[in-house]
Amino acid sequence: MLALRDHFRAELESKLLRRGFLPEEVETALDRVTALGYLDDARTAARFVEVHAVRKGWGRRRLEQELRRRGAPSRVAAEAAAVDAGLQAAALESALARVEVRARSGWWRLPRERARMVSSLVRRGFDAEDARRAVDRLAAERESEDHARHDEPRDP
């Protein structure tokens, strides 16, 4: 199982028990693979965050929730999800791009659409204030681009 992908200890334990192994055998096997370095919850959580933050556009809260759901201990999930500012910014940009794809044309001029985008970012695990600022910044960029397209040359 560990050859296919990294697992959390609790996740691997559950799989082995479902396959009919005795609890004592499972515990011994888990201790052995942990000692050999094949099973490391902190390393698995860090890799998960690196991939899912940007690829899926998930914020800190969503990452932590998903890590816990997969079996990461609470402390490990919280530490791994506390991403640095650079990764957080990249995740927010990725999420914003995903959300904008589903928005209506001219969304930046429609308060309800902007509010929906903020809500979507919050559901993805970002803080509401960060989400609002990101949507406002993108709306300003879109308004500026739209305005520039409609300007005539030498138009005062």
C-alpha cells in the first residue's frame, strides 16, 4: 500500500484492519514501517499541502479539514496547513482563477457576483477578508482591462 502512495498512520491502520489483519499484527507492522521511515504523518501532510494548495486552490482551513478527514493527527494537520505567505498567495490565485471561470460575464460590475466569488473562496478555506481583497483586486484589474479595450485612440 505504501508503494502506491503515502498514507497517514490511522489511514493505513484502518485499511489493514478491514483486510482482516489482527490488531497486534497491524500495530507491529505500523511500528516497523515507521521506524524504517516509510510512514511519517508530518511528511505526508506536508506533501499533501504542497500539492493541493495550488493545484486545487485550497486555503488553510480546507487543507486542515481534509488532512484530518484522511487521518492526520490534529496537531500535524494544523502545522502542515499553516502555509507560508508565498504558498498561500499561490493557492489564492489558483482558487480565484477557478472561481472566475464560473462567473458571469462582467462579474466585476455585479455586486451579487462578486459576493458569490468571495463566498466560494471562503468555502475553499480562505479567510473572508483575504477573499474579499482578492476579488476586489481582480475586479479592479478586469475593470481596467475592459475600460482600456473600449477606449478610442486619442480619446480624452
